[in-house]
Amino acid sequence: MSNPACVDAVVVGSGAGGGPLAARLARAGLSVLVLEAGARFAPADHLPDELESSLYWMEERLSGGRTPTAFGPNNSGTGMGGSTLHWGAFCPRPDARDLALRSHHAVGEDWPIAHQELVDYLREVEATIGVAGPSPYPWDPGRAYAYAPPRRNAPAEAMARGCAAIGVTATDAPAALVTQDREQPFLGRRLACANCGACHQGCFNGAKAGSDTSWLPMAQAHGATLQAGARVIDIELDARGRVTGVVYRLEDRNVRQRCQALFLCAGGIETPRLLLNLGLANSSGQVGRNFMAHVATQVWGRFDASMRMNRGYPSSLISEDMLRPADADFAGGYLIQSLGVQPVTLANSLVRGAGLWGAELVSVLQDYNHLAGIGINGECLPGENNVLTLAAEEDDFGMKRARVDFSFNDNEQALDVHAQRTLRQIWEAAGARDIFAVARSAHTLGTCRMGTDRSRAVVDADGRSFDIDNLYICDNSTFPSAMAANPALTQMALSLRTADRFLAA
Amino acid sequence: MSRPTLFFLHALGSSGAQWQEVIAHLDQRYDCHALDLPGFGDNPVQNHTDVASLVQWFRQVVIDSGASSWLVVGHSMGAKIATLTAARADAGDAGLAGLCGVVLLAGSPPAREPMDASRRKDMLGWVERGSISRRDADTFVSANTAGPLPERLRERAIQDVMRADPVAWRAWLEHGSREDWREEAGRLAFPACIIAGAEDGDLGAQAQRDLNLPHYAAAQEVRVLAHAAHFLPYEKPLEVASEIDALATAALGRALPDDFLSLLNTSRVDPRMRARLIARNLPPDPQAAGVLNQAQRQVLAAIVAQVVDSSEGADELAHRIDIALAAGEGDGWRFAELPPDKDAWIAGLASVDALAGGFCHRTAAEQASLLGQIQRHELAVGAASPLDPDQLALWFEDACAQIARVWTSLPRTMAKMGYDGFAVARDGELALGYALTGANEVEAWQLGARRV
């Protein structure tokens, strides 16, 4: 069937990329249709059940390389709100130095956007979604947060203790949640964080900020249409190669939707996968290349005290001291955070990241209430060997599945070694016993990167395709470098910027 | 664990007294509560005349009793209440989380109860002018027994019929027994034992097979008691008690600790979450399709026992994994070097079995050593192994991850860990999370609060 009305903008994906953009375009008076592959949720739909998988992108992806990265739970989202339904809401701002990696280190890439311009958008994002954090912020004294930090949990207390003992600055982490009830425009009341600890399973009282509790209601209030369960399977072009519309599957039928402009905001895997499947926007040959995942190593230990780390906002402490360690033998740096991890997720990490099974695994898990961890989010450079390609096998829509090859290269390995050393020092100083490391990587970045050179990038600084002038990409795939900061907050800022640049064009 | 509780729900026209001879064989091991249904025995009918309100009444009795782990034994009319209460437990209603098993005796089914029209008409006629006469009560008791009861029991049964409230009697015959609750009852996973009298009429063995058995996934074939009709507790008290004891003993093996159950029963747990945890604590449906054959399932169970360091529950866990494989429930990705999950699991299990020369026949220490070698890519595989050493190591990681995932999500594992993170919920305008989050701080409601 065909929808005869041509809309100004079709936005594919409703997370940190699609949400702010849709709100901005709709507010400017454009007709906007948001197509989201997943279901629509209300906060009350979420349960603290780690086996609930409806918030995650569970369709099969193939993972290769020397350090294959895991998908599924906690790495890719689906549903109206995208990954912001399940995200950890840990939202440091990007550091200016991380946007100029190539200038400073002659590796990686510079961002084609000035840091100050990004900061203005970051402030707007924080004001719109509601962020809690310390004021002032030790590494950026002028910064203030609207809400007081959530209660520290036991791992945060331990990290504070350990960091203080070895002279590392640490403080309450910026967290995209409200610690007082908030009247959210276009939505209603969001209750204060209840310290339930189940952020990754979806926030049942709307305390956590997500696209679903901020941008999407705003978009809808300004006339945008939000269509859940809509899976885009084709992009249609005219003779000149411009986008004329999309075809999406809704239940058992295909719907054709015409549009003036198309915004792909489906994330670092599905966006390049769609383009590769359709053979679009890839004159650079860069679609799918430069895949980056943060080095996300964790260090764990047992404490004599009862920790019960599932309680409270999970990542309630941060240190930015290691963004440029003095003794670094690698480019970039990493953030440190305290960890509260729910049992099933922990079990998975223990198996996959530490190789535990049998008596050893059971002994650690049964000591759950005495465990605590700290982890990092560390820079990852684009590498020739780290690439998303299409596998031979197809999904239910006849689209080839994504295969992602990922290996830590020299820089990631050196950073990992440094981080493990630092984390162990902190944990020893905090009084942890039986300390061990868990290898991990996280986030899906870089597969349609932005840049100034159309032979080395897929989109320009505004997110506009070099090949198709009414096709935009607005998701983590455009990140030129990984940056140490977790990506969602930056992504929302980029999303507003892309919208503004589009509206100004 | 406190002593488990048995609740007994009697038949139409009877009372809790009908269970005396059964309970005499059980009360050494169980707290036995023989209830009078509303309108029978000493219990006034109030407004509990339809099935929904009888179920609600029974739920309140369970809650008020403070029972932790409990089973329900329902006879005839009581069986319909028992099954539909089990359905509410399955749906996650607060207060019912301790249900461990169900015993039905000549049970009235969730469907309209088959009842001969003329018999129903006669029985309704008995209460036209008030209470049931001795003569009609005598007729009723005779019609429901295969042979003569000892006089003492017969007199008790007759007295109970005579003191039945005509309102309750009529309500059951005209409405309760005819209400159709099949959809609500659904297919229940609770351990169950279904018993029929060989000489019963409308609610005999065939009716039990047709109308009650399909609602209980874990129930075996209907147990038929010879030389008995409908009044099984009076006619065959020893046999009935022994069936109850056998089921209860097996079912209580999976009972959750008292403190875990009381937390599970509070409003801190969302009913949908409660339902999921209850379901996870029950056996998987024996009829649910898997992809593994018997031998493959046994190898998997042996690997499960290694990975979670215990053979307790290993078969069930292997079955759960098999069902998930058949349903195509992946984790959203796989190693590029491996075939799709189903093929990888079958190949992985075959490889482990081939390398061990029969994995299940090896000692636990040999099994552990072999799996360690697999994990470290150390095994030279022969032609009999479908996977090469690198693939096998990757598959073993996947297998460990899936086993650990399922095991960690089980309520009994949570209980052992002292994990109470499932007990956070939105309760109206209240968001129930944690008021305390620091080290060594524990709230009074939390698991293990008293031990700290």
C-alpha cells in the first residue's frame, strides 16, 4: 500500500539520533514521520527482568575478529526510544582533546565540528532531558547540573575510597535522570529516581531520561507521527539519484512513504547495513569501515562488607583523570566509572570476559552481595581490520545480515593494559580481594563516519551524505573517533545540530 | 524452611470434616488446613456463591494463614477452586507465590462440569423448601460411594449434606459448576496429581483425562482408584493420603526459601515479574519441543552440571536451553566462525561427546579436565568432531554463557545469592526502589536483613 502524502522528513530510528532531530524538525513546522522497528513502551511496561529482551536488537549479527564484540542485550536497542530505553544514562560530556586526536597524536581522526559549538548543544540537551550531577564539575569548573546526584551505592563508595587513597580525583557521575519529580513538557510527571538499579531493563518511573521521555513526546506535540513496528526495507531514488521515499514493512504489508528528505538514525550497525544492502551512498567505500567499540574493561573484586551492588544508580561515580594519563603509551584516554551490574549480565561477563565456569563461576556469583567492580570507557581508533560487512545469509526481510570484525589493535591493547593497572590499584586501595579483570568492548561507532573529505567519509559535518543530498545520517555511525565519553549525550547534541543545519540549508 | 502447608477444599455438600481420615496420615509432616467452603460446614455463605468469589475467598484464606510453601488438594467442587486459584498464582497475583502443587480428586474441571440434567434437577429439588432432608442426604451419599461407608463416616457425610446452606448448594448447581473458566485456567506448570474413582459417574477417569489433565502440563496419567466412586477421601483415605504425600514430597523439592517467598508476595514485586519468577521455578513443559535428541540432551545436562558445579536441576536446565533453541531464542549475535545456534549446539555436543568417547560415561573430574582443554583450544580433534578446536572453544564459551544466563535467572539461584533486585516496582504513585544503597546498609524488607 502507499501513503500518498509526501512528508518533509522521514526519520528512521527513534533513539538518541532520531529523537532530538524529529523534535527539532517538527517544532520548525515540518511534517515528520518517525519509523521505529521496535515496539512502543510506557515506563510502566518495564520490568526489572534481565531475561526481557524486547528492548534489545535481538536479530542475529555475526561477530568476528580477535576480540569479537557482543551484540544483543546492552549493546543495541530497539523500541520507541531506541537504545535510550535501556541505556545506562551515564552521560559525561566529550572532552575537547578527544575531538582533535589527529591534530594532537597524528592518529585517529579530528571531528569536523568545534568543541564549543558542541558544548552549546550539549547544554541544551541536558536542559531538555534532565541530568543529575555534581556542581561544580571537577574537570570543568564552570559546569553545573540541574539535579543533585543520585545516592552513591556501595561500589561508588569503594571507588571514592580507592581513588582518594592513590590520588585520583573522582566524583558523582553525570547521570541522565532526575532526582526530584519533574514536570516534563509534553509528557507529564517524571518521578524522582528510586535507586532501583534496573536502568538497563528500562526505567519504570520515567526518572531516567530517554528519547521516549523527552524528545519523542515533544516531536509528537509538534505534529510528528511516531510509527512503531515499522521496519524500513527499501529506499527509493529518482533518476537523479535523490531519495524520493522509503518502503517499510508494517505487520504483514509493505508501505511506501514519499519524503523530501530521509534521515537514517538506526544506529552504528543497522544504518550501514541498510546502505550496504541497498548499495547506496558509498562512493567513498567507507560505509561499514572504521568500526569502533570502546575499550570497556572491568575489574572486579570481593569486599568484606555487604555491597549489594544492584541497588542505586549503577554507575554513580566517575573519574576523568585518565583522559590523558601522563605515562600513557597510547593515544587518547579513558573514563573510569563504578559499576553496579545485575546478576545475569554479570554472569555473562564472567563467562565471556574472564573465562569462568564451574566451581569458580558459581563461587563468584554466590558471593554476589559482596562483589563490586569498576570499569572504563576508553578510546578506540579506527582500524583497517575493524569493519562491518554483509554476511551471505539473509534475515526474514531478505536483507543480508551484518558481520562485524573487531580486534583491539596496538592502541587499544596499550590502553587496556594501562587501565587494568589503574583499576587494580584503585580496587586494592579500596580493600578488594580476589581481584580479576573482565575483557569487554561496548558501543557501535564509526561505520558511516563524518568528515570533510568525501573520499574518506560518508557524510559531511552536518550528517549529509556526500553522494545523495537529501539523505542524512544521524546516529553513532557518524562518529569520526570513538572519544572516551559514552556516546548518547554527544549523539543527542549532534542530532540537534544536524536538524539546525538542515533547517538552515 | 517452615513446615509446608496443605489446604483441603471439599466437595459440594461436604465440609472440612471429610478429610479427617486423610489428614490422619499426613499431619505429622504437614500443617493441614481442612477448610469449610462458604455455605458449608460452619462457614456462612456470605456472598461467595460464584467461582470468582470462591477463588478470591480461598486466596484470602491462604494469605491470612501466613503459609509459606503450600499445596492445595481439591475434591470435586473444591478442585475447580483449586485449579483456578493455581491460575491466579500463575498470573502473578500477590499472596499465592508459595503454591507448590495441586492435587485434584474427582475434580470439577474449569470447563462446565458434565452433570446429568435429571440429576441436577433432582438435587435442586432437594433445597426447594429449605435445608436438605435426611432422606435426600442419604440418597446423595449413597449415590456417590461405590460401597457402604463405615457407619461413623456415613453419618458424618449425611450430617454435612443436611447442614449445607441451600443458597450455596443451589448456586453451585445452577451457576458455579456451569461457569466456563477454561481460558483462564490455561495450561499450568505446577506439579499436579489428578485422581479419579473407578466407579465415579460424570467426573470419572475419562472426564478427568478430557477436562482436567490438559490444564496441567506436568501431570502424569490420571490415577484411578479401584472400588471407589466420588467420595474418595471417605472411601480411600490411605491411598489418597499417599498420593498427596508423594506429590508434595516431589513438589516441595523446588520450594523457595521462606524469606524469598514472603518478599515475592509483597507489593514490592510487580505481578508480571512475580509470574515470571514463579514460572521459572516450575518445571519446563514436558511436551515443549526441543531440537536435541535424548543422547544430546544427556550430554548437555552433563555439561550443565559441570558449568554450574551441581547436577541438581541440570536435566531441567538442559531442557530449558533445548526449548529456547527450538524457539530460535538467540542472544542477538553469534561468533562468525560458528554456524547458526541450533546447528552449532548439535555440532558442539557431538564434538564433546566424540572427544570424550562418551561424555556421560566419564567421571566428573575427567569431564572437567576435557572441558578445560576445550576452553584452552588444547584438544586435537579427530574426524568424529564436527567442530575444529577454535570453533569448539567458541561454542563452549557460548554454551557456558547460555547456561550461566539461565541458571542465574532462576529464583532459587537468586535466593542463594541473596539478590532482591526483582522487588522494585511502581505501585501507583509510589516508586519502590531502594532507600539505602551504601555498603553494609540493608533495609528491613531485604533478603538476609536479619542476618546482617
